Amino acid sequence: FDILGVSLDSQKANWINKINELVMPWKHMSDLKGWQSEHAKIYSVTSIPQTILLDKDGRIIQRNLRGEALLAKLDEIFAGK
């Protein structure tokens, strides 16, 4: 299981400072193109924050889960593993 943070920032300093401020220890990426980001286009990101769960083949399992709903989906995915 991995977490990847994809930023829609356009200024590197702002992006890096927020990662450090919020203590987000997972992997991060950004092309620093803001809302013109190629990554946002690939997954049809039109608002933030957004969560996208992908299977091992990169197919979208679920979008925009938060809190208890996200935890329940992760429990379902990893049940019996």
C-alpha cells in the first residue's frame, strides 16, 4: 500500500513548505503547472482535495472517500490479505 500526494501548486517553495508544515511523510509529486497539471488531467481532477484509490493495474476503484468511508473501503480492500 502506498500513498502518493499530487500537488497542483505552481510554486515549488509553497509546495515543499506545505509538505513540511503538515508533516506528510509519503511520496509527493508535482509538475508545478497548477490546474494545468498533466496529472490532474489524467485522472479528471476538477476539485481538491481529492482521493483516488487505484488497483494494482492502475484502474480506479473509488474516488473522493474521506474519514470513516475511506477507512471502511480500505478495510474491505485489505480484508483477508
